[in-house]
Amino acid sequence: MCKKLFSIFYLFFYLFTSNVYADHTAIPEPPFDKGEYLEYQVSYSFIQAGTIVMSVDEELHEINKNPCYKLQVKGTSNQALNLLGMSVNNVWESYLDVKSLQPRRFFAHIQEKNYERKECVDFDYQTKKATIEVTESIHGMEPKIFYAVISDTIKDMVSGYYRLRDIDTTQLKPNDKLVLSVLHENHIYNDVSIVYLGKTISNTKLGKVSTLVFAPMIPYVENGIFKGERPVEVFISEDVNKIPVKLRANLMIGTVDIELSNYKGLRVDIPFKN
């Protein structure tokens, strides 16, 4: 069950890894600041399961002579699950070009119980090619190299979320769809849609806040983990930050909740109310 909990977290980012950005000219400022920090609590049917931390490094990093923002996401299980032998310690990193916000490099280190996987992706927009190096414990950690043809709008699952925060959501109407494209584990997935459901006031650990609600169109999978026609809903703050404040997923057994519990370094403070 622990691995299923954090697979919901992967979906958390698939929702925001979009190809809606056709124009990659220089932008005046990114939709985030260096030093931004977001912390989430993960629970399964009221049982605390772990923590997710999303952060932007305070320093710029150079990838192939391109200055980049370093974005990091960490998902860890709590001590109780670790003692039960269901430990999770996952790290995802994306390096975004300062001028275009295109990903230049993506790194993932997945540690779930006895399984380990490392992945490094280098994006070359001149040759339209991504070079992907993967090592897995089930293959003796022997490196394997893959290649993928990419467009200028490709995103990894971290960079896409941060870039999507910059779009204008004021023109969205209920039932509008966003089409997604994502590079994940050696494959490019196209034509995945999420539906905008409208606005609502969400109750969170930090108080009440106005949010935009989105739901992915998840195809039916026999013996899958999800339950219902729209099993996952994501609640995004209706402000300039556009950060997820809550995610709820209905599973065949129980529910998973991912909820913002702490933050700092945002461009504008979130208007939570008691």
C-alpha cells in the first residue's frame, strides 16, 4: 500500500506537466522565487503515511553552460511505515533554463523498500533529442541508455508543474480541458487530459482558501487502484502562486490525501482564512 500512496504523488505532477507552452522566448520573471519551500503531509484514510517537500534552490546551477534554477521534490515515508518494511525515499530534480524555463536536465532517485532506480535525462533542443540513462536494482544497477525525440514544449514531471503556474487561468470555464504531454521512464505520453471543474473554498490544515479544482481523465484499468469516474481531484490556490494546496484520490480501498502543511518564500502570501 505504501508504494501505491506515493504513486498518487507521481500523478500529482503528471497533472501539471503540460505542453501548453509553445512560446519559449525569454520571460520577465518565473512563476516562483529562489528559496521557495512547500511541505505536504500524505495520509491514507486518516493514517499519516509520509511527507512531500517541494523546493527551489537559493542558488543558480549551470547545465551545459546554461544557468538554471534547481527544483527538487522529495517524498519520504514516516517512521511507522519504515518499521513495517514499507519505506519510501524518493527524490526528483529538474534544472530549468533561467531564460526559457525549459528543462535542461532531470534526475530521479527512487528507493522503495528493496527496489532502487536512478534516472538522468539530458534535453538537447538543437538535436531534438533526450538522452536517458537508467540504472535499476532489478538489473544489477547496470546503466542502460535510451533516446527520445522531443519538441521544444516537452516537460519532465517536475518542471512542467512549475511552468504551468505561469498560465492565465482567468479564462477557464468549467469542463474546459488541458491536454498534457510528459516524458516519464523512457516514454513520452501524449493526449492525456485534465478537466477544469470550477472554483471552491477549500478547508486545509492552514485554513480556508479559494481554489481552482482539476480532475484528470484516468482511463479504466482492470485491477487498478482507483475508484469512480473521477477518482482524483487537485485543488490549486486561486492567486498568483497557483500552488496545489490539496489532492484527494479515491482508491478501491480507502482514500489518499496530500495536503499543504507548511510553506515559505512564495512570491505573494496565500490568503488563508480561519
